[in-house]
Amino acid sequence: RKEVEQDPGPFNVPEGATVAFNCTYSNSASQSFFWYRQDCRKEPKLLMSVYSSGNEDGRFTAQLNRASQYISLLIRDSKLSDSATYLCVVNNPSGGYQKVTFGTGTKLQVIP
Amino acid sequence: SAVISQKPSRDICQRGTSLTIQCQVDSQVTMMFWYRQQPGQSLTLIATANQGSEATYESGFVIDKFPISRPNLTFSTLTVSNMSPEDSSIYLCSATLARGRSEAFFGQGTRLTVV
């Protein structure tokens, strides 16, 4: 089983739609969680951290379920500019430091 | 936050040669990492760059092929040695500022093509 698993997509959604991505992780000792966004031919950039209580940033909502070991990202009112690959990222303790593990990414295409 | 400068941004190299990629961070960081991202794939961790000591390599990556230096807290290099076309990829430097819940920052990447 991969350490971090995501549905690779692609998700093709119309503008204005709501879309949700899920991500599962295998290490129950994982300590912190993030969603990154990667545009084509660009480096990944942090979209938002994911907290146990859930957090919202504008049209984006992230949830963490530690019991089931999954993370979700909800995007409301999709914009064309949301088209990108969304990477689930998990930090695991490893030998005294944090090891950052990336999921394979979920590709989103928002269609006019 | 941190700004990471990575260079070169791209290069085309002959097989059998080596390329050294440099990564400079503008903040005091705790951890520095090197990743590879092949076309259409996610990021694969090559190694953790340790200050003043040998890097910690992930399974499938070895020091002879990917020697890494980190002489101080804010600078690291990755060398891709004896290159073959299979090494064509994007190489990304990353850093975290603090232990625990710190996000990772990335350089712009080095797009390497081996011919």
C-alpha cells in the first residue's frame, strides 16, 4: 500500500461546480497534512494546511479524519483558474525529523 | 515563508556527463530535500540533505549516482552523475522552516534533458 494515495483523476467539472478530492494515508503516526497545488510546469505551492478541526479558506475546505486516515479537499464554485493538479501531502516522523510524502496528485480541469 | 532559488532552471546534457544543481534558501531552514518529478508523475523523494554530513537516501537512490552536499543551513547541491536519458526529469529542491507542522517550500525546479 502506498503511503499516500489519491485518485489521479482527471476530474472534468463545469465552472461553478463543487468538486471534492480524497486522500488516504497509511501511517497512523502522521503528524501534519497539507494540500498543495501544482500548475503545469511549475513547482508545487501550498494551498492550505489541514487541521483536525477542519479549516476553510474562501471556496476551499479541508477536512481530516484521523480515525479513517483520510483527508479531503472541497472546492466550491469552481473557477477556470482552479484547473491544476492537487497534491495531498503528509508529514511523518522519521528518524528524528519530518519526512514529507506526496500523493500522486489529482488533476482537475474546470471547463467553461 | 521562504524563497528558494534553484539553478539552473533547465539544461540539456550529453549522456555520460554530470550536472550539479544548486539550491539557495533565503531563510534559516531546518530540513532540505531533493525530489524528482518525471513527466505526468508526482514527486519522488531522492534524499534528505543533512548539514555537514552525508545525505539520507530513499530506497532506489544511491550516493554514487546522486551525490548531495549541504555545507551550511541554507545551501545544498545535487549532482546527477553519469547521466542517461532515463535521468531526464524535473529536479526540485525543497525546504522546511521548522520541525513539526511546517509546510514545505520549493524551488522552481530544474528541467533536465539528457540526450
